[in-house]
Amino acid sequence: MRSIGLMLVLVLGGGSVLYGAESEPGGAPGLCKEEADQGFVSLFDGKTLGGWQGAVKGYTAEDGVLVCQKKGGGMLLTAKEYGDFVFRFEFKLEAGGNNGVAIRTPPQGNPAYVGMEIQILDDAHEKYKGWLKDYQCHGSIYGVVPAKRGFLKPVGQWNSQEILCKGRQVKVTLNGTAIVDADLSKIKEPYLDHQKHPGLERDKGHIGFLGHGDRVEFRNIRIKELK
């Protein structure tokens, strides 16, 4: 059956943000014509881990979805480095699921410190109650900038997320709501987690997923470089 492109347009701050865009027939997986015309490219072909490096054995391609395997995962990074960009993807968590998005990270070291990690977490799960810090909740720049809470969809449903990096600005939008909008130049030591974060000074690096042994699914992974 011929697929029909479907997209939900959310207007944020006067600009159109496309979420849930299905690819046109013959187009790149997870990329609609409107986004392609805007300069977005797909980072996942739906079938292989081509273009990715690192923990490739901890992830699989299943029916067009990139899956962080239960008891698998690890640091899966793009082969290419990115500086300023708009990164869009959809994700689905299992109960208590934990993952992360590395941005501007080098290939070695812990991205939460040598780069930046945007947390992906079912932060309302019972097992996190009583000890989870605000800077560890979903969407936070780990250890540095806490995100607004309450915008995740119920476990088992697909969420849409956008991460904008432009100069010293890092903005995270979850399901149409901006939950982080940080100016890194204004963030000074001591940081919230009292750790060193040299990665905050980086202006480019790899993007990737940071699995912690929970099954987390990703689809419609695409990026636009900002010049």
C-alpha cells in the first residue's frame, strides 16, 4: 500500500516544528518532504547502523526502529561531528527506562562530563523516588541544568523531542514544550552535581545515544546543521 506522509505541526516561538513526520515514498526514512526542503537529513536508515560507531552490538534495527537492547546499550555515536544543529527524534520508554543523548561529545570519556548529556528517563517511576536529583530528570543537561517536569507521555507511548544547539544556547523541546533553554555562558562553577564539566566549553562533537541496560526505542532520527 502506498504510504501517505503524515505530520503534526506545532508552532513554537513563531516557527514551525515538525513532529511525527513520516517519510514520503522513496524519501529518506523518518524524513518528510517539508523537513528535507528545510535542510534536515536522516541519521538512521531503518535497517542498519550505518553512519554510527561505538556500541553497535548494544543496539539493533527492528522494523524501522533503532532499539537499545535490554541489558545492552552503551555509547552509540554518530560517525560525524556536529557543532550547531537542530536534532529531532522520537523515543519510547519502558517502565523505569533510562538512556541519554550525547551532544558535542568526543568519542572517549563520559559524555555527561567531556561533552553534554541530555537525560532520557522515566523519571516518575517508583524506583527513582526519594533520591533522584532535579538535574537528573528527563531532558536535563545532566548535572548542570534541570528540566521542567511533567511533559513526558505515559510509558509505552511515543514522545517527540528536539535538541537545538546554537553557539552557547542549548534548548530542549519535549512534545511541543520547551523544558530547557540554557545559555551556557551564564552557567558557572560550582555546578549542581559538584563535578567538573569541561564539555560545556566544546563547540562541536558527536551526537549519540547512551544506553544503560534498559530497552528504549528511537525512530525518525534526523538533523539539520545550522550554518
